[in-house]
Amino acid sequence: MKFKHALKCAVAALVLAAAAGCSPGAEAPSDDSAPTSVVQAPDAPPTPAAAPPSPTDGQSDEVASAGKGEAQWLKDFPEAAKREGGVLTLFTGDTPVASFTDASVSWDFTGVLKTLGPTGERLFFRVTETYTDDNGQIEWIDHWFDPAGQPIRTTRVLGQNPGRTMIAVGYYEGGDVGVEPDLSLMDWSGEPKLVYEFKSRCYPVKWISDDELEAACPYAYTGLTSGYDEIIPARVVRAGPREWRLQQDGLPTRNMPDPPQAAPYDETVTAAEIVPDPNYEAALVEEGYERLDR
């Protein structure tokens, strides 16, 4: 299973990747976990402080109940997915758009997200891939698929803006080695579909309005583990018809970023078209995924 673990960690390290982290566990994944942070001077022992904003505070109702099993999701959204034995099928309307066959991994329908497009409501799907690694531990990867059954490379979906036309994606977990915080916005309201990908080391927290998003930017102490972070608030606002701007509220007061940063993040991003990733799709095909509506 070396390929599986390498794929998982490599994907998680990208801004638009499809893993929730690289730490194994024996329970089902939860969207309700929040990074734990401390704020402490370098010459004093770490003291717990209030946790930073959770990147799931703005999670939509459709994907917030991480404790639901597949049977409950299938019952709640019979129009979205059906299971027959070891085969899970996703539907848009009456049209099957993707299937997942259990083999070396198992696939579970674990959530949906409702957005609005030019022709009305669009349903996005979350499917969780579960497998056992070489050490006998259970690991999982959450994958998201658009209404056409096309995989979307994303670390984690926060939820949609109030108008349900945009999706915020990104992830941060204090202590995850090699997984940087990331933040992107995806606009599915028209054609072409657009993405705003920020380079700043920040993650999404909560939608404030259709034109504003709360974010946070973590900084690690020099010489201490990455779990001891100072979290600096940031805001992301619409800056033009196809522009969004991220502005960080100051710099850390006691942390020394590595490398040092002289000014707060202030970044304006222009929209780029979302395009399918054939390599990512090919990797999923090897594990039992198939596009049906082509």
C-alpha cells in the first residue's frame, strides 16, 4: 500500500488536493475536529490558550454531520446515491454520473453540498475511500465530485456562501507534518467554473456574506513543534468581478515565522478556470472509480 500512502500525502500537500491529512486512525473521519493552539513566549513553557477558529465553523448542514453512516446518508438523499452490493452509484437527476466499486479499497457515500448554478440547484458529492495500510491500520481519504461526477481536487470543503454560488475549500491541522494551511474559493455559478487560489499560508474559517470570508493564518514557534501556533485573523473580500483579496490582521506578537515575514499577507487573486486533473482521475480509476455520464 505504499502507493496509497504516497498518493494521500502528496495530494494533501497541494492547495487543491484530496486528502484530509496524513495521520492514520481507526475511526471514521470527522469534519468537526479543530486544531488546538497555544500562544506562548519562546522563553517560557507552552501554556494552552483558546483554540483558533475551527475550519468547519461555516460547514453547511449537508456535510456537518460527520457521525452519520452511509446508510443514513443514502436514506436522507436517495436521489443522490444508491448502493447495490459492492457498487456505489452517484446520480444527478435520473442520470448516473459516477460509480465506485469496492475492491482493494471500500467506498462510502458520506455527504452532499447544495449550490446554485445557472440552471438551478447543483448537488456535489462527498465519497470517502477507506483502506488498510501495511501496518494494519485503517486510513481514509475524502473525495469530492461535481454534479457531472468529475473529481474535484480539494483538501476539505468548508461550505458555501449564503447565496450558495461559491465554495470555500482549504484545511489546517496543527501538527500535521508537511501539510501547509491553504485556502481557495470555487465559483460554480456559471461557465466556465472559476477558482481563486491563494498562496498565503491561511485557511478558511467562516463565510460572513456572499462577498466576505473569515480566514486565519497560523505561525509556528521557532524550535517548537508545529502544534504550538499563534493564529492571526484574516479576511477575504470580493475585490472585483473576478478578483478576491486576502488581508491579514497584523503579524504574530511572540512567534518567529520561518522564514521571517516582514509584512502581513495582502494578496489579490484573479480567477482561473477550473480544469479536470487527468492524473488525479486516473489514480481514482485504479481504485474503482468510473465516470458514467460522458
